[in-house]
Amino acid sequence: MDFATWLPFFVTTLVVSLSPGPGAIAAMGAGLNHGFRRGQAVAFGLAVGVWTQLLVVGVGLGALLATSETAFTVVKWLGAAYLVWMGIQQWRSPASPITAQDATSTDADAQAPGSHRKALFLRGWTVNALNPKGTVFLLAVLPQFVDMHQPLLAQYLTIGITFGLIECTVMTGYVALAARVLGLLRTPRQISWLNRTFGSLFVVAGVVLAGFKRST
């Protein structure tokens, strides 16, 4: 992929990653409830979710979702249900202020029961991997940047690295932004209000995804 092709792809993916959506909500929710160092795991999960989508499209399963109404509907409803479930969990999150130690801890997190980082990573991966809108987007966009007369592996690697790094960087910014808010939260009422706001956004995102229909 030459620079003249890569640059517009870079701009396109940057705009897509910056656009508010389930990924941004997940990143900000993680930063709000777990602080930056622990919440950062969700950004890695979101990036791997993007790579999963690219793999799905690359091996042809994306084409199946684009042509099979049943497959598309199953994935769509799984993704929508997961977003709604995340919204309910966020709404019910404890309204207790997170201390500076919680927001920056490392060793304690690594030894925490249930491995919070792994759970956050899986949450991020699921949000992007089970989003058929992402698959449809890639199916619509990738052909514009892939030269079928050139080796495909190198082009897909370039696309994957670019998209993954942009997604991880942008989502890290969202985690950091939300974690920064921790210093401004002093009362359980404030935290409860934010938890319910993010929870409601998750539910709205799930409802929007459930109503998503492919253009014919």
C-alpha cells in the first residue's frame, strides 16, 4: 500500500474511531469505574476486536454476514443484547468514589480476584468483535483501499496495524479522559449520576444496533 492510498485510509479510520459509539462508551466507562491503568485494558480489547473484524472480513466470513440475513441477524442481536447487558451493569455499578490509589494501582490489580484486566479486555473485544456494523463498514470501505493486483497479505497487515493502533490510541484517550474525571467526583450522587448516564448510553447503543438494517 503506497502512501497516497494509506493517508486517506488513515484519515478515514481516525474519524471512525473518534466518532462516539459503543467503543468510546466502553472506554469511558472503564476509565470512570476503574481508573486509567486498570481501565486501559479495555482499549487493548477494542483494538483486538478491530483485528478480529478484519480477520472475519479477510477470510470471507464478512461476505457471509453481508449476504446471509440469518447470520447477520444473529450477530446483530448478540451484539445488541451484550450492549444492553453492559448498560445494566454500568447502571448498577457502585457509587463509591475511586481513590487515587485505585486509579493508579498496578500490583494489587494484577493479583485481584477475578482478574479485572482480563474482564475489561474481554469486554472491549466483545464490543467491537460482535458489531456487524463494523463488518459492513469494513466490507464497504476496504475495497476502496485494497489493490487486488498487488499482494493482499502485505496490504491487510498494513490496514490491520494502522486500524488497530488508531483504535487503541483513541480509546486510550477516552479512558484517560474519563479517568481524569475521577478527581472531580467527590460524592456518591455524582458518581451514580455518571454511571447511570453511561449505562443509559450503552442501552441506547444496543437499541440502535438492534434497529440497524443493511442498505439494499
